[in-house]
Amino acid sequence: MKTTLLHRGPFTLRNVNAAEFKGISIDSRNIPEAHIFCALKGEHTDGHRFVSKALKNGAVAALVNKGYVKYAAVDEALIIVENTYQGLVDMASLYVKELSMPILAITGSVGKTSTRRLISHILRTKMTVAETPKNFNNHIGLPISILQMSGNEDIAVLEMGTSAIGEIRDLCKIVAPDFGMITSIAHAHIGGFGSIDNVQKAKYELFDAVKPEGMLFINNDDPRISNYPQDERKHITYGLENPADIRMNIHDIDKNACYRLSIDNMKIQLKSSGKGAALNAVAAYAFTLTMGMDSKKIISAIESYEPSTGRGKMEVWNGITLIDDTYNANPFSVKNAINALCAMKSERNKVMVLGDMLEMGVEARSSHESIGIAAAEAGISHLFCIGRDSQFTVSTAKKRGLAFAEHFETKIELAESLFFAIKPGDIVLFKGSRGVAVEEVISLIKDM
């Protein structure tokens, strides 16, 4: 089915046979079986430099700009277009039109990836699922995700990320979803938006794009989401605190700050800590129940789900509980993580290692200061920070009475200080934006 796309789209084929291709790759070093190499031109490198290497590494063809052809070897299998990115989008857009499966699109300032993974985990107990791989949720990742689908799946669960107004709207031009879900609207990537109101506008682009006969899943605990205007499409509301179509009650919280929820006299014990994980569970329950799944089977699947590395995964090392929540960070998610740490029962100290929250723009200083306040008020005993703006977290925390708060220039210095400060019984939370790679500190202390 995918090969026929190349004969119907704006593509000129050279030495391309009729064999079926399975997907698109942009990494010339690692070409999966039956994949096309897409030679994208970026700010720092041009994929056309690696076409020959990609073909030698097993690519069935290369998607290239027409300017490349005069430099190509005569036997190279090429799909020639005016612009490779637009060619990638055209290919994905054509393929979507051939798919008969329903599509759920998920976005949110916090929780979109965890909710997407949980929903897919539940659905797979009953059906085949096409899911966004890793974090392929941007203008390049989405079309690649679509073209990796076999076309035989029962449902697709796609994640859409954004750092500016208009990006989700453009993604939805490639694929108009049947179902839309916004997990949260908060101060994330605020540097690209300028204001929280613009974040809201950007997230609303997903709801705006859901088909007229489609369905919206509304987090009623987030006023910026619940304020989305009612229209002819069906709205399913969910939450923990406010009245909703699907509402779970908080039954209790265990020693690891994992919530125990209840709905319709059924209990749900989560393995992921924090209130955010509880809200993700309600969202997943609401969607999968609407898809006709049995409530008891949904609950069983939720209870079996464990967080992945970097997303709140816990381990005990030398009697110390380490929480790896390093995948990303913004003020909303960091404060949620602090609240979860505060709720955990500990024999000794609660410690936090924080890396900068990136892309905060004009709110960089105030956002980091607010985390210093939250850390001091939560009763954290030790605060270790790294990054340019987290110095403001440290200074604010000290002013608010946190006795041990220190900023470090390097991760090795931080790790050395942390290693000698923590003892069995302590709980250590690691949190920071992806670009800071705070998880490296975990590896450093383990190697000491």
C-alpha cells in the first residue's frame, strides 16, 4: 500500500522498484529493514551528505531534493522532490487518507507522553495499536510515526508537541484526529509562547482540528481546558476533584506517594507516584472505557503499568530511594514532583537534585525562584542545583530557610557532594529539563 503512494504523489522516481517499504528513517547510520532514508536539510547539517551511506546501510531508496540528482551515482534509488521535508509531509498525508483506523491525538504541557503510553498499554490488552515511538511528536516525528504504521492496526495513539502557536495546527493538517485530548495547560516552553494565554491558544489547536463527528476528552480539573467552548462534537469530561463524566476518588496514598483511586466501588493501586500520575490514570480510563473496553480489564491494565526511565521511575540503591524524573521539567511538573516527594514516607531526609527548567523566556528567573519557595515549604532537607537559572532557586530557598541549598558548576562536583550527603533511608528526587541531562548525576554517584 505504501509503495503506491510514490506513484500518486508529487514524486519523481529513479531506480525505485515496486517493493513495499515499511517506514522512513532520518538516521543514515541505522536503517531498519525496508525503510526509505529522508535527506532532511537542517540548521547544522544536510542529510544529502549521507545519502550514499544510507543506501549502503540498507535503505531501499532515498528521498532527496532535485538539486542532489546531479551529484548522485547513476544506480542510486531516489525519490526526487522539490523539498524533502514537504515530500515527507506529502507522503504521510497521502498515507493517512488510506487508513481506516480511528486516531487519538494527545497534547499537553505535562503528562502527554505518560498518558499516551498508558492508554496504549491498556488498549493493547484488547487490540493492535499504532503509537508514537519515543518522543516523535513534532513536525518531523509525526509524519515519520504515521509512515511507520502497517495500516492493519485497530487504532492509532499519536502525541503532538508544540513550542509555538501554529505548530499543532500544522500537524493536524497532516492528520485530522477523530479524538482529541489535552492533558494540561501550564507554563511549559513559555519562552516560545510569551504568555500562558498563548499556551492555551496553541493547545486548543488540537481540539479545533478534531473532526466534526469526533470526540473531545476534557480534563475538568484544569480550568484552561474545561473552558474550551462546547460545540456539536461530543465532550467527555474527566477528573479527580471537579464534577465530571468520569470522576475517580482519591482513596489514599501509599508510602511512595502512589495514589490509590476508586471508581464505582472498584479500587485502583497505581505504581507511578504523584497526583499527575493519578490524573493520567483517569484520562486513560475515560478514553479506553469510551472505546468499549471492560472497566475491570482497564483497571487491571492500569495497575500493571510502571513508569519508564526518566518519568518518575523509582529504584533503591544502597538503601537510598532514587527517583528518576529527569525527562523534562517546567514549573508545573517540578512542583508536582515536589508535592509527591513531600507525600512520601521517609526514615530520614528528602533530597532534591534540580537542573534548569529550559525555554522559560522572560519568566526564567521568577519560575526558578518559585521552585526555591516550593522546596523550602515542602521540608526538603538538601537541595542540589545545576544550570544557569537554578542559582535563583538556591538563593530563594536559602532566604526561605532551607539550610542546605547549593549550586554547582559541574555535574561531577554536584555528584561528589551528593554522594557524601545521602545515607540509607533517604529519598532523592532528580528533576530537570531534557537539555540538562540530570540523569547523568545518577550514573555518577553509582560509579563512585
